[in-house]
Amino acid sequence: MIPWTSTNEEFDQRWYNDATDTGQVVPDILETMFAQQRLHMEKYAEINPTALVAPERHGKLEDPSTQAALRETAGYVMEELMEAVSGHLKNKPWKQTHVPVVERAFREELADVWHFLIQLHIVAGMTPQDVFDAYFKKAQVNTERQREGY
């Protein structure tokens, strides 16, 4: 069973402020994020044409250039995640002194992770619907494992 949820008031207000046509549908958050990342990728390709795998190769997992792009992008995901964790979470369970966390900077690094994670899915040829389907297929497996005491 999928725990369907709705957006929050802040999101809804942002949507209604941006909407120009009252007949528009409420946007899909993940689709919107994928669309934004595609725009970033297109702009980056204009700046550095050889830096990204061509869109026609997205999803061609047998293609060596696609595999190279996936490996590189996965590295960026890990790099940004480590920047978030190692760079901003300094408190250790065994330490008696605590370092304050700059929450804005930590969250900015997590947003960087999302940029590259979405790019990874785009290069792999996955749509937001594919991500959703794969996530909940695996969630069903995990729920069954929990039920069985795995």
C-alpha cells in the first residue's frame, strides 16, 4: 500500500503564486525537479559540450560513454554527500564538546546531492515514474521482509 500524501501549505502557496492559468494542474514535485535538472544539464552542455553524455545516449546502459557518465555522476553524488556529512556534522558521540551545525550549509550540500542523483537517473534513462515504480517495488519487498522477520 502506498502512503499517498499531499503537498504542504508553503508549496501550495508557491504554486498558486507562480500559476498563471487557473486551469493548470497541481505539479508533480519529482517531475518538476527532473525538468529543472534537465535544464541545468542542457545549459552545462552549452558551456562544455564534451562534459556530459549526449541525451540520445541516456538509458543506453551498454554504451561505454553512458557507463562512464554514470560512474562519474555517482562519484559526484558521493562527493556531495561526504561534503554534507564530513564538512558539516562534526559532533561525535564520544566527544563532550559540541560544534554547532550550520544548517543552511548542510542542507545546501544535500540539495547538491539531489541535483547529481537526479542527473544520475536521467543519464540512466529513468523517468520520475520509473523511480517511483522502482522505489515502491523495493518498498514492498522490504515490508514483506519486515513482516517475515528477515
